[in-house]
Amino acid sequence: MTGRAQSQLLHASVVAMLTISRRVVGRTLSRCWAPLPTATRDAKSHGTRLCIIDSRCVSTLSGPVIRRSQHNPQLVDLTRAGPTFHPEGLVVIPDAISQEEHDALVEDVRGPLRRMRLELNHFDSVIRGYKEITFSKWALPGSQTVIARVLASDLFAPGTQLHPNQHVLELAPSGYIAPHIDNVEACGEYVAGISLLSASVMRFTYKDEEVRILLEPRSIYCMSHAMRYKFKHSIVCNSSPPEIFGSRSIVRDRRISVLFRDQPKPVPPEMMSDETDP
């Protein structure tokens, strides 16, 4: 076989392999985000579709895989924890995204958030000093990669029906999130968030029990089980002196979070709480 013939054969083999790879990846990703036949609508009544998450698509995505096993217990303060605390219901993963991915997310939301005015009070009085927006299309490749990696992570149980849109919340330095439980008619068991720009401390309280977590930029947290249904969560405003977490003094500045939620579903009877917001 001549050198030219060998070169042509090698080229044909490479093309065939790439074609097969694209088909396999396409089929796998279609399983990961297969649309359901039913549709929901967001707050602005725009038509949206649901996504079924399948962890089998993890291997097809670029970037490191996000796994619950990457949870860092040092970012969870259990000093005042009690018997209601559910360890599997609270995951905090530091450095879950790269600095480049972090910057891409910030750049993607910068324009839309800049055009919005700072709201002093949420309709249910839970949040003060904030901006919020729903994102359905991320423009930058770095942002798209992050969203895909989170959706394909094992933070959510296989088959979980996640909203395809993400909720972006900007909190001013003087703003805060009051203790609350997310409305069970608006979302299901999971609430996950990527933290951007500024470190902050989130508190979970249930009666006389309290758990605190440190949310650093580029980290991701996920609450579920009792931590979602029974505990109220909050982020306090900047205080003087600053909040202490371990040996660190946390001074919160402008903060942005990208939130992921699943579809509403019946609350398990054992998770019903007298503090749950109906």
C-alpha cells in the first residue's frame, strides 16, 4: 500500500470514529435532557419544558465531574446541630467550578442584572436588597458547560425532574435573606446553588437547632430531605463585627447565586414540618 493510500485510509478511519462519537454523545445527552410531554410555565408565563436528569451522561461532558463525594465537612458548622440534622441532606462542594467558569457565569448575568433595579423587598418579605432573573439560555460556552455539569451531577437522584431554567439571585452587601422554607408548591425536594463573587454564611434553623455552612465563590451546595423541608435557611446582612466561621472572619459583599430546583412533588409525611410554608 502506498503512503498516499495509507494516509487516505487513516483519514477515513478518523472521520468514521468522530462521526460515531458524535452520534453516541448526541444520544446520551438526549437521554439526559429528554423533554417531557407536559409543559410548565415560569413567573412570566413563558412556555417551558421539563428535563429528566440521567447520571449516565456524566462521562460525555467536559470538565471535572461534580459528585456528592466531594463534599467538604469542614464547611459545615455543627456546633448547635441536633437530632433533626440530616447529613445526606446537606452537601457543600468547594471549587466545584473553575475560575474561568465562574467568570463566564458572572459575565453572562452581568448585563441583564445591570438593567434591573435593586428591589428593597420581596413580595413575601423574605428577601431584601436584591435582583433576580430567570435564565433559560446561557450565551458563553463556559456557562453552558457549568450548567450541563450540574444537571448531570449526582446531586439529584436519577430521574429527578429539574426545571430547565435557572434562577439567578443577586444580593446586595446590605441585603439579606430572612429564615424561610421554600414553598413546596413551587419546587420539590432539591435546591442547589452555585455561589459567585463573595463568600457568605448560610444558616439552617429548626426550633433550637442550627447548622451553618460556608459558601465560598465557585462552590456549590445542595439541600434536600429534612434540610429542605424542615429547616429554614437564611443569609444575614453584613454585620459589625463580621460573622466568624471557624478561624475566618466573613465579610459578605455583593453576591450572586445560580439556583437549580426540581418540579414540585408531594412532601413525604415524615418530612412534614409545622414550619413548612404551604
